[in-house]
Amino acid sequence: MPKVLLVDDADFMRMRSAKLLTENGYEVAEAENGQVAVSKYEALKPDIVLMDITMPVMDGIAAVKEIRQRDPGAKIVMCSALGQQTMVLEALKAGAKDFIVKPFQPDKILATVKKFAG
């Protein structure tokens, strides 16, 4: 069962995404900021990370850089609200593989996770 790490400071977004992914056969772990995500990535070695960009403590771009430094093969997909194109480009340069625009379309999340995590 592929493992997904959901990283978002909004409880509601994590809960909604976790429910969708769990119902579709994925094992899900959650983190509320980039710093927690880096620790959980190290411990869990997920198949894919869905990472919000704007978060307290450590933002998604810093977390992508940190995770990719430790694991150059990490598969990280950024999740951003409309209007964050500059930050998305920065995240892609930092090593993110793709991005999803919020609010999520359930089929887009599933297609993206399947593409990178099987």
C-alpha cells in the first residue's frame, strides 16, 4: 500500500485529503508544517509528499529543499492556492515534481498520487 505524507497547516485540508486517499487504498500520514514534515519524511519514507507552500514554522519551499537534500529521489508535489505561481515555480526549482491547485479536485489528487506513487 503506497504511503502518502500530507503536509498542510489547515486541519480541514489534511482531514479531507486523508479521507479521500485512505478510501482509495493509500496509507496516510500527516504533518502541520514543513519542520514536522521533514522529521516524518525521515521516519516514514513515504512514496509521495503532498506539500502546502504557505505554512508557519517552516514553509513548503524550505521543506522541499531540506527533504531533497536528504533524499534526492523524494517525490514531492506542491499544493498551492491560485495566485501563487511565483512560489510554485520556486518550489519546482527546489525539486518538487508537480503541483496541484487548491481547492482540490478529488480526481486530480488521485491521478497525481497514482502517477508518482503507484
